[in-house]
Amino acid sequence: MFTTTQLDNGILNNYAVEPEVYFASYPSPEQQKGYALQAAIATLFVAGLMLVTLAVS
């Protein structure tokens, strides 16, 4: 997970292994629908929390 090098004076340096870089692919229509559904559920959840907060206070 780490690459360790040692200098001449004995100091150790740890370097993280860098992951391979790749381009992201655009989400498919099914994934887009899933994201829209998650957004709608999250919006309803937050709106419900706000309503409960207003009702309690």
C-alpha cells in the first residue's frame, strides 16, 4: 500500500501508491432515473423533518 524509500542518513519516506486514473462514463438513463428518485425521496425526507421541527417548536 505504501512505497518506502530510505535516504542515506537513515530517514524513511513513505509514499502512497497512486491509483490508476480513468475517465468517468456518463450515467445511463436507468441510473439517471434512480438518481432522480433518490433526490425526490431526500427532498420529501428533509421537508418532513422541517414540518416536524415546526410542529414541535
